[in-house]
Amino acid sequence: MNSKKINNMKNTDILSRINALLSKKVELEQMTLDNGTVVEADSFAVGEPIFAIDGETKTPLEIGDYLMADGTTLSVTEIGIIGELATAQAETVVEAEAETLAEETVETVVEELADVPPTIEEVIAKVMEAVQPKLDELQSMIDMLTGNQTEMKETLSSVSANKPTTHKPNETKLSGLKRPNQMSAEERIFTQLASFKN
């Protein structure tokens, strides 16, 4: 009998614990949106269900971004589920970092621009200064070629004035050869072969 009493106590103990848990009232967290709507969640954390409260009616929040009265931004990525929470302080930190980055970028650009000559005239002057030796070298070559061309014209005009040039083609003597139509096929082949050797 003693063992039945122990088993009964255990069952009784288990039953009383279950009853205590079932009778325990669950406290949900509530917050207010900037437009005055009250929202409720087990806890305001990513992945938790969230509802808008209107009297006794609970409606899951629609997908979107909501601004809380305390400045926190609440993002709902699935209907009735918290997707992201961003505090006003975190947004301020991000904005401050972005502003610092922008200032650093501006400083870098200003430093880079300091190396660039401020006017087009100065840029052109530097380019001309760098190119001028090559231009002088090209001009001296042009002058030399022009002088050579003038000398060549004078030489050619004096040669053509002294002696007229006539064309005299080389005459080939064909005295010992027969005409192709008087030769046999064998003689024509040998004649062709002989002409290739020369």
C-alpha cells in the first residue's frame, strides 16, 4: 500500500503543477504606434507574432514599417510576424556613420583636386611644355626634307634639260630559232625548257 500512496502523490503533484500552469495568466507586452494604435506581442523581438489591439479584437499587423511612439522602427516582413526592430539610437548611429563617410569622401576628393591645376590655361601650358621638344624635332625634320626635295628638283630639272630620256627595250636576236608553228612538239618543249634556264 505504501507504493500506491507514493504513486498517487506523484500523480497528484503532477496534476497540481499542470493546473497551476494552466491557471497562470500570461502577460503580453504592449506598445503604442506613433498613430496611437496599440500593438501586442509575447515579446518585441524578431520572429515573434504581433497583433494590433482594438478593444477585444486582435488583428495581425500587415506587412510594412511602423514607427513606435518611442522612436523605434518596427518592420513586419510576414503578416503578423516581427521582421526587424531598429531603435532610433541605432538609426542615429547609422546616419552619423554615413555623414562621417561622406565627410571623409569629400576630404579625399578635395585632396585629389588640389593636385589638378585649377585652370585650363595652366593645363594647356604644361602640355605644350612637354610636347614642345618633339614639335621642334619634327620641324627640323620637315625643314631637312624640304631642303632635300628642293635639291632633288633642281637635279632632276638639270638632267632632263641636258639629255632627253628615251626608252630602248632590249632586242633579242632570234636569228637561229625557228618559229613556234614550224617546230615540232618536242622542239617547242626543249625551247621552253631552255628559256627557263636563262
